[in-house]
Amino acid sequence: MKIAVAGAGAFGIKHLDGLRRIDDVEVTAIVSRRLDQASEVADRYGAALATTELDDVLASADVDAVILCTPTQLHADQAIACMRSGKHVQVEIPLADSWPDAQRVFEVQRETGVTCMVGHTRRFNPSHQWIHQRVVAGELRIQQMDVQTYFFRRTNTNALGQPRSWTDNLLWHHAAHTVDLFQYQCGEPIVRAQALQGPVHPDLGIPLDMSIQLQTKTGALCTLSLSFNNDGPLGTFFRYICDNGTYIARYDELTNGRDEPIDVTGVAVSMDGIELQDREFVAAVSEGREPNSSVAQVMGCYQVLGQLDAQLSR
């Protein structure tokens, strides 16, 4: 499969590293807003085409699929452009930054029949897969999830601490991980959701602190705290409080409630959640099936985010 990666920043590189480890995949094009960056990354990963224009990729017969690692505000329109050009597409989280835009992407996917997968990486991290497998097997039932998503980003910087040309969003980006994961792990939709936010930053124009509460149909709870004001430790920590144990997940690592490590090396073929996500995308396209984390499967997440956004905008 010939794949183009649009976006040569921190997450574009993570995908390129993951794709390197997947058989029968060739990265043929790199898109970046700066040609020098696109060229440097294309040389490093052996891609023939380096460009600043997504349209160059969409017009290329040497591209079967596109992975979008571009600014959030571009995701919906770019995903639609990919599908209308007949290219399969994986959109890095979030799918969109509004409920109407998420719906537009879903409608085009149904219209075109092209594969559209969204990068909800938590579904693929071995730590969360370990929990999911036991929930599906009936060995665990989630009673509550307590989640902390904490960064120190009072300026526009990416995961590598480099300057960003766009502004990140606690609700539409970082909360999307947990809203989707909570529904996915519980196996049922969220029926109640509420949110509070802190003051809007005078320069960034976004709140840097947020608190969200969620509840499923059968009563499982999720409490999510998010901050761009937190000066360490950084990242996201998931505490699963279950009927048969407590577990703490941080990306691809898992411990029990007593901080004892749980071996998750046998859960999947890799310990890299991004690589596993890309493997699912490639396999779904190759096999002509719906991928885990398809646009259809994550619409419930974006509907809830839309409801929360409306609450916070009052």
C-alpha cells in the first residue's frame, strides 16, 4: 500500500516510524506547510514526493491512502477532499472541532464508501486493550474511570515543545480521547455529560483548565480533569475502578491499584499504540472491511463533545 503522510510535525513522525515496521507499506509522499521540512522528512523516510499542497497527493496515482496529521481545524475538509479523490484516509484525532463538521465527514464516507478511520489511539494502546479484552470476556465491569490529562502549554507548542502555527483544544482534542475510550470500554453510550471550564487565556483564546463528568446508561461514571497549566508530571493517566480490581494506564503501560506492573507484551504484536493503529488502518483497507475506530464508530464521541461545547458556550 502506498501511503502519503500530511503533516511532518511530532505526530507525523510517530506515524512514519510506525509505518516503517509494517510489511507491504511504502510511504510515497510527505506534505508539510514548509517545503524544506517536507523535503527533509521525505529524504529521511524514502518518500519520492515532498510538497506543501495536499492536492498534489490527491492527484497522484502513486498514493492509495493518506494519513492526516495536520492542524485540527483542517481535518474535516481535508478528510472529505481525500475521500472525494478516492483515497482512503486516516484522520489524526480529532476528526473535527464541531459536531456539524464531524457529521459532514461521516456523510461523505457513507456516500463514497472509502475507508475513513479516526486516530483514537487509546483503543489501540496495549494497556487499554488488556482492559477491553477482559471487559468483553465478562471478567471486568467498569464502575468508574478517573482520568487526568495534564500538560504545560501556555504557548502554542507541540508534543516536542516546538512552536505551533495553530491552537490546540482541550475539549475537541484531548477530551475526545477519553470520551471515546469511556464509551468503547464500557460498551455502551454516554447518556449524561456536563462540563465546566476555567478562564479563557488572553492570548491563546482558549480555556486552559476543564472538568468533565460522564455517565453511561447502566451508571458507570467518568471524571475527567484537563489542564494546560500543569507543570508536571505530564501526560494522561487513566484509573479504571472495576468490580474486580483497579488498574492504572499510562499510554502503553499498565499497573494495578498497588502500582504493580501488569505484563501487556502479549496483547498485540507491538507495544506502540500508534503503530498498532496504523496496522489496523492498513489491514482494514487491504481486507475491504470497516476498521476499529472508523468514523461511524466514533460519531457518538463527537456528538457528546458537541453537547459539551454547547453547554460551555452558554
